[in-house]
Amino acid sequence: MEQFQLKCAVVDDSRLQRLAIVKLIDEHPSLELVAEWNNAIETKNGLLDTPVDLLFLDIEMPILTGFDLLDDLENKPHIIFVTGKTKYAFKAFDYDAIDYLRKPLKRERFNAAVDKALSMSRLTSEHGVEDDDYIFVKSNLKKRKIYLSNLKYVEALGDYVKLIMAEGDPIVVLATMKSFEAELPSDRFLRIHKSYIVNLDKVDRYNSRNIEIEDEKIPLSRHKKHSLIEALDNNNSSN
């Protein structure tokens, strides 16, 4: 099987910092370095001719910051911010950043961020996720982008809901089932029980008491069975 690779670039006004990131990129089998840039203007011009899947981006740079650069880009690659300051972390996630790494970089933390980028890119490649095919949720004080095709089902958890993903760890969000249900497209998701909302595309089998998603059994309320059958019929006819 061919190794899945991301074309990546490094943007930092410090040559030493670029070298540190480049070394980690060169040692990672799933990354291919295609460019290095030392400021936002160079980067904006370079991206016109150089396809990039993943950008390791500094924030504090002369003239234009990393945020200024992203504000100017129409088509943004995946972003991992690399900076010496923690104060920008909350703002960084407003830019859909995959991760936020603090200098000096540690190999384990770098590789964990790359794993997130690889997972996101595989999902986009394999499932053809459209730009509008996601929602934002707030978890652990951070905004997270959740691709709907990666969401298997939602489970009630007291004052929270737990999102069970096809790829990646579960995500816990402060929300009621009712409010979260309203965030999801009704033609793709159905509340089948007071404690469960399922992605109709993920349903493999069902009977009068349960639905199955992969090897997991999820309870089906008796009065929801007709709604499930109708929703699955509509979902299949639209696919």
C-alpha cells in the first residue's frame, strides 16, 4: 500500500526555527517538504505556484502576522501553528487550526499534531468531504471542526453530549441533546432514542430494538422505528 503523504511548507522569519521544523519533517515518513518561506508575503506568492497540503505557520512575523496571511488566502491548506507564545492559542482555533505547537518543539508533540493532519486529510480524500460539510463544536475551551461524515453517533452524557467518531477519539461537548440535534442536518441524522442521535449513513443493520453501526449496538426506541425506516429510505434514495 502506498504511503499517504502530505506536501508541507514551513513559514517562520527565524532561520534556526525553520531548520528545527525541517529536521522533524525530514524524519517523518508521511511528510514531504516542498517549500520554506520566511514571511507572509513570500508565502502568499509562493502558494500560487506550489501546492501545499499542510503549513507549519509562525504567528509573530514582521509586517504581516500568520493570522494576516490566513485572512488574505482564499484557499487555505491545513494549518499547524508553531509559535513561542501561548497567548494566541484561542484565536488560532478560530482559523480552523489542526493544532498549536509551542517552541521549542518536542518530537512526540510534533508527531501527534501530524497524525491529526493525516487523519483529517485521509478523511477528506476518501470521503470527498465538502467545505460546508462540517459543524463547529466547543470542547475543552477550544473550537473544533467536526466533519459530519466522520461522526458516527451522538450519546447523551448528563449535561454533555459525547461525539463518537469514525476516526479519532470521542469528543465531549457541553450541550443538551435537543440543542445539538438542532445543529445537525435532519436528512442525515436522526434521534432514535432519548440518549442517541445516529448518522444514517453509518447504520449497517437494525431490528425492533437496536441499530448496529459497525460492531456497536445502539438502542432504538419503539416509537422511533417507523421514523428510522422512513429516514433510511429517504437517505438511500438521495444517495
